[in-house]
Amino acid sequence: MNNELNATHDPKLRSWVASANEAGCDFPIQNLPFGRFRPAGSGEPFRIGVAIGDQVLDLKATGLVHTDDMNVLMAKSPTERQTLRAAISAGLAEGSEQAPEWAKALLAQSAAEMTVPCRIGDYTDFYTSVHHATTVGKQFRPDNPLLPNYKWVPIGYHGRVSSIGVSGQRFKRPQGQTKAPDAATPSFGPSKRLDYELELGFLVAQGNALGEPIAIAEAEAHLFGVTLLNDWSARDIQAWEYQPLGPFLSKNFASTLSPW
Amino acid sequence: MNNELNATHDPKLRSWVASANEAGCDFPIQNLPFGRFRPAGSGEPFRIGVAIGDQVLDLKATGLVHTDDMNVLMAKSPTERQTLRAAISAGLAEGSEQAPEWAKALLAQSAAEMTVPCRIGDYTDFYTSVHHATTVGKQFRPDNPLLPNYKWVPIGYHGRVSSIGVSGQRFKRPQGQTKAPDAATPSFGPSKRLDYELELGFLVAQGNALGEPIAIAEAEAHLFGVTLLNDWSARDIQAWEYQPLGPFLSKNFASTLSPW
């Protein structure tokens, strides 16, 4: 963890939430990811929380935010977001005056139901690992896995936003057309080669005007957060459908995003 | 025009809006498309209107709708939508009692500014014309324009929703990488082969639960309307980037939709 980012990443920080100080904890005080949660089974509207140890801190209950809409937080300037993070860190740190009050705003993560963290407008999947591109390329083009453009231009495609869900959810095995190399015609049925790819997701908070490029040096200011993403793929359907316009039905049945 | 759909398509119908009865008019009373408009230059919120002759009828002013949000109309049942259309048709027909009141709710289309008619969640572009697919395919694969899957499976890709605009708007010529067949490396610059395709757009009003198919016989009930779409393409950028994941930067700089 890079403690040069700012004081909230200082490895020496400890929290009054005891589980956050345990070795190997995913959510020490140096890592304070946002998510949307509600008490499991409550049917309440989802609200914004921050993971700390094995707990989730209800941000509205702390008085630090006044919305349940993550996109409202995402629309804030980088400075406002850093100020919010600093306040969350200070309130969760050992010796914080807010500890007695904020302790009431904690819910065990095991008792929380999570959802997709924000409304996603567009979703682009990039093909950025040369090792992965070579491995997958061999499945479709054994003699020619890496195409000539790969090392020059970003290779990506738009995904289907409406089928993005949250990690852990169940979905149906997709059905579709496949064609065996020796078959004269394709056949229809459930995918027999369901696959997943662990990817890194970037949540872009603030866009740009259409046609106005963002300089690389300014890119980070547009980034709200990083998540994990499972890119589910029906490889047998993909192999038959993907030329010339790319993956489509083989990918759009589900993508799942980590809740934090 | 199919007058068996319902009485609003009867070719004998005439409107008290005189321009709607002129030969060759795009918007006779048999064609009552929805759009979102405001008086040009007013900066007012866009509201829902229906084209009639060379005019636009403000639907909220007629008392028939109570929203400026097309997606609210789209969420109504087919029966509710048919009832609304019948009421608009009756009010615009010759001899209608509403004529004096509704005449005040008309604005000349030449004095109206139009916008994208609704919020679009996902956008899929299908490659459904065998003649077009053969013509475009020849540009990229002269010896093999139509791939083996073409006549079997829907060939499509997801487009970028955030760059869908309204017909007539201006946008910047896209820049990107291109590679001449005889060049050792690609180069960067403005597209030299900007192209457009006239397509038919279908606005799907009501979706389905993830993984639940819609039977073909039920498809029409999910359709809200039909528009024209210009699928702008930078063919030189597309030729270099499109393998293996399909068109991306070569398409996502703009798509334009007819306002009605």
C-alpha cells in the first residue's frame, strides 16, 4: 500500500474497530472502500457505507454524507472526495472522539446485503493483458492468437450495462447457438463452456465533453474507484458469433462487480 | 400505412391542423410520433410533444400526460399507450371539440429545438441487411465478405449510449489510429474515411427479467416505437481496430437518432 498518497494510507494507523487491526484483514483503516448496503432481508433502500474490518459503517448515520446515491458522491470534485475520506479515516482511528457515536452506525458485513455500487452509464471491457490475450486467442485462432493491432491500439468493446450485477448473485446458464467444427449447421442449447475472467474495474466519476480528449496526466482525477469484475463468457457461443463484430450474446448475460 | 392496426391509422382521417392534410406531409394524422421539444433558444426543460403536420403538439398542455419524462410513457402498458394514441388522434381530428383549446398547444416545428427522445439504457447495433453486410464486408475482407455465421445467428454489438445524440447535431471528426497496408507502423490523426449508415432504430420500452426469454409472438408488446438512426463510422480506424473484439473507437464518437 502506497502511504505517500496521503495520511489516510499511513501503515501505522490503527482503528477502534478491533477487527480492522487483525493481520490479513481485507479492510484495515488504510483501505476504506465505498459500497451500497442494507440490513439483509430488510427490503430497505440501499444506502452508502464504508467497509472497516468485518463491519460496514453507515455514512449517512455519521452525518458525513446526506445521500443514498453513490453517483452524487462520484460527481464531487477530487478535493471534496479526499476531504470526505480524511474525515472517515479520522473518525475511525484509535482515539477518535466520534468512536462512541459511530459505533452505533456499524453493521456486521455478515448481516448486510450488498448491491451494485452505483448507476453505470456505459461499460467498456478492455483486453489489456498480453498473456490473457494470447491464451484466449489460441482458443479461437490457434495459429494466430495475437492480432497485429494488439500492441498498438486499445482493444475493447462495450458491454451490456443492464446485466451488471453484484458478486455472489446467481444467474441462469446462458443458452445460444454453437457450431461444432465438424457440424454442417449450428445447434441451440445451454452453453457447455462457461468461463470467467477476473478483471480490474475502474469507475470513472466525471466524464468529458464529447470529442474533448482527457490528457493522460489528468486521467486520475476522473477516476472514482477500483473494483473487481467477473467477466462471464460462454466460450462456445463466443467462438461461433464473434466475427466480425466481436463478442455479444456470449458475454451480455452477466457481468458481476465486487460490492466494494 | 396499415389501417388494420386500429382506427387511428384510417387513411380517411383528416386533421384540423391544415398542414397535416397536405400531400406528401411527413406527419399526417395517421402518423403521430412522440418526441421531446422546447421552444428553440428558450433553455426551458424539454417536454413531450407529438408531431402533426408542420407543428408539434404539447402533450402536457392538452392534459393527456402529466410528465416530461418519455421513459414514464414508455413504462406504460401497451393498452394504456394505445388509449393515449386514440385520445391524441381524436383530439386532432377534424371536428374535434378540443380543437380550439389544443390549437393553443401547438408550436411550429421550425421554432422547436428537439433532443434525444428518452433515456437509453443500453444500445445494440445489429447487422441485419445481407446486402449491407456484403458491401461492408468487402471493404475489410474482399475475398470473404460474408462470414459463415451471418445467416444463422444475430450479429450485433453494444454501442456507447453516452454518445447518442439527436439528428442534425454537430460533432467533431474523430481522431484515431490507422494503418495503411504498406506501412510498417500505424499513425494517429483525423479519420479520412468517415461514413454513415442509415439504420432503423427500435425503442424497447419494457424489458424482461435477466435470463427470461421473450417469445417472438410477444415481442411487439415490448416495442415502444421506431426511429431512424445514423450509425457514424470511421472506416479507416475500424479496419485497424476491429479484430478480434469488433468496432469500438471507430463507432463510439457519435450515433444520431431522429427526434420523432
